Amino acid sequence: MKRLDIIQRVALLVALPIVMQSCSNDFIELPPQSTVSIDVLYKTDKDFQDAVVSCYRTMQQQYQSFWIFGDVRGDDSEQQVVKNDAWYLSDAFILESDNNLIRDTWRNYYRLINRANTILERIEEADPSVVTNKDRHIGESRFLRALAYFDLVRIFGPVPIVTRPITPEEAYQMSREDVERIYNEVIIPDLLDAENKLPTQYTGANIGRATSGAAKSMLGKVYLTIHDFASAESKLQEVTTMGYALLEDYNALFDYSNEHHSEYIFDIEYQEGLGDQGSVFTNRFMPISGLMNEFYGVTGVGVETNSPSEELMALFEDHDARKDITVAIRGGFINDEGEFVAFPQATSQTYTKKYLTPVAMNNDSRANWKVTRYADVLLMYAEALNENNKTTDALIYLNQIRERAGVAAYSGLSQDEARERISDERRLELSFEGHRWFDLVRTGRAFEVMEPFGMNEYMTVFPVPLEQIQIINNQEIFPQNPGYN
């Protein structure tokens, strides 16, 4: 059951001062001249809570397509049939700077950043006796801003740093900043503050909001990404003491009637039946098969995207408990009578069942997107331990994942062997959850693995949106990423 009240307040967005101007060439969102005074809008605790909801809503919109960056770009996912949209262009390394996906991704993240900046500016002088959840609102805003910047630098590389509301004149002078500076001056400080201000858990309608555990887990991933393995180990070790635990049944992770369990840390939350608040994942990842739709209770049509590669399917051992739901069965499905029902030959022949849940309306699924779950933390912790020359300790946490999957534990591995096994385990455990491409990039293996699929060395980041290059029109402060000119 969805508990976070994010999704049901869409109308509140129109009351926020940070809204998109009518001009399509805006660099970032700026308040129009006719906006109601923000002094009226930011008074009570509920005002700030509603403003934070708008940040979640923006991330909800953005994560509908996050898989195109995190999954399709890597080697575990492929486009078998549909080859005329952004997901295929990403898969084939031919996605260009004028593509709508690139433009909308940039806009979405800066929309969230500017909303968070307005909240943080206005709440600074707020009276804690009136704004009773002041620390929580700050923590949530800084967590979401950090997540937005973390995604931005992983997708685009250097981007402008905007940490306060700015004028139109300032916006046109914003330059792309070094990634190292963005990590050190925005992402890490935001997460450090968030972990101290956010609660460890919520009750009632607030379940689903960012927690201290979510901030610590994200910070651990950030440290791992910048190869600060000592800090990664320390931070991820903290998460292992917070009461999280693996579910006994791997398949239960994808039962969307109960998303907030012991392994849950932070999801992008979706809810069916509210117009545009459901996710697209169920329909988008399904093959085109009326019989399959009927069997699983899915209204609408499959779009045949994000299909498992043969290499990933071969990586699973036959008795691995994760295999069936992750990569299903090639060429069809098994019905209640135990019969194999084949797909038409012209349709996609592989698919994942991780997001397969009954859907009453096309593209209106209740399936959440898992940003961080405890298995990810355990595998990151194992990786950090191994990189810190603690391979024996690393295997303890790696083997917790393997034990749950029903496959043999590892022992006696060298550091290099453990590094490979951890990388493989992340594929087996986390595929189609937005991790593989970013894992390849942060470990320096992207070009080695993806060159046969069309990757050039400069393609560890995506092109910056063409409209942003044209708006700033100054190559000195706002150049295109190398190779994309």
C-alpha cells in the first residue's frame, strides 16, 4: 500500500513560486513576474511540506526514463525490436544532443534543484515553533538536491552549480563546473547534513520519504563513485547497523502490494489510479503479446524495451532464485497449467518480470523504482572492503546475497577475483534497477565492455542538451561534452 502522500498533491505545484516560464528556451526555471509573493506561500509547516512534495513529484517524473541511462546503455539490456526511440538511440550510442530525452532530463533535474533551493532559502528564517518539522524539510530538500546533482554529473559530467534562487541575468552567466567541485561543495555536504536531520523511519502517511538511512546509503555510493573507498566503507558500515535486512524471498521485492519492508531504503514512489501518478515500467518492458497481457492482468500494450541480453541470461546459474523474475524464460511465458505459451516471432523474445504487476490502465502501474535497497548496500560495502584490502571480510557480505539467492558461497578468493565476483553479483542482483551502466563507468570498464556495442571512449557521459549550448552561446563557460560537437 502506498503511504507517502506525495502523489496526491499535484495541484499544489501551481502554487509554488518556481514554475516554468512560457519560453521554451529557459536555461533553468525562474519565477514569472506574475507569481504570487513567496512570503504568502511559505509560512506554515504544511506550506513547506507541500513544497517538498513538489520535489518528489519532479523526481517521480524524471525516473520514468532513468532506465534509459542506467540499464539500456549497458550490456545487460538490449533493444530487440523497437529501434526508433530514445531507448534504442541510447542502446546504440547514437543519442544526440537535440533529443527530447536529453533536454527533458536536464530540465527535470534543474526544476527539482530550483524548488529545493527556494525551500532552503525560505526556511532558513522560519520559526521552529511554527514550522515544527523544519529540520526534516531541510534534510529532505538537501537529500533530493544531492540526488539530482549526483544523477546530473553521472549523466552529463560538469554542470552548473545552482544552490540558491537566481535572477535571469545570473542564469545566463552560469558555467559548467568541474565534477570534483560539485561532489565536494554540493553533493557530499548536502548528504552529510541530510543524514543528521532526517529521521531513521516514518509512520503513517509519511512512509516513503527520505530517511537518514537513505542519505547514508547514497553517501556511501557517492564515496564509492569517487573512489574514496575508506569513507565508503565507514559510511556503508553505518547502514548495516540500522536495522535493515534482506527479505527471505527475492521475489517478494517485486510484490508491489508491500514495498516498504526491511530491505527497502529509498524508492521513487508511484501510485495507480490517480491519472498521471502511475509508472510506465510494466507496459514499457513487456513484449507485445495479448495472451501475456491477459494472463498477468495488464491493460494496454507492451512496448518491448529494456530486454535482457543473452549474456546476462547466461550468467545465472539454473537454480539461482533470482533468475526467473529477472530474465524470465526466453520466447514466451508459462501459464497456470504449466504450459509454455510462445510469443509471436516478430516480438521481443526476452523480458524482465521485475515490474510485472496487474495494471488497470495503460502506463498506470503501481510498480516503484528502487533507488536504493539493502542488497545494494551490502554489495557496495563488500566492494569497499575489498578495495581496502579486506577481501575476507568482503566475502562475508557478498555471500549474504548469494545465500539468499540459493547459490554457493565464495571462499579463498584473491582481491582481483573478488572484484570480478562482486561486479557479477551486482548484475545478477540489481539488473534492470538502473545500476549497470553507472557501475561500468565508475569502475573504469565502460569502454572495454561496451566498445563492441558502438561506444567511443568519450561516451562515458551523454551530450549536454543542444538548447542549453545555444542559450548560453559561450563555449568558454558552457562547452559541449568532447566528441559531441
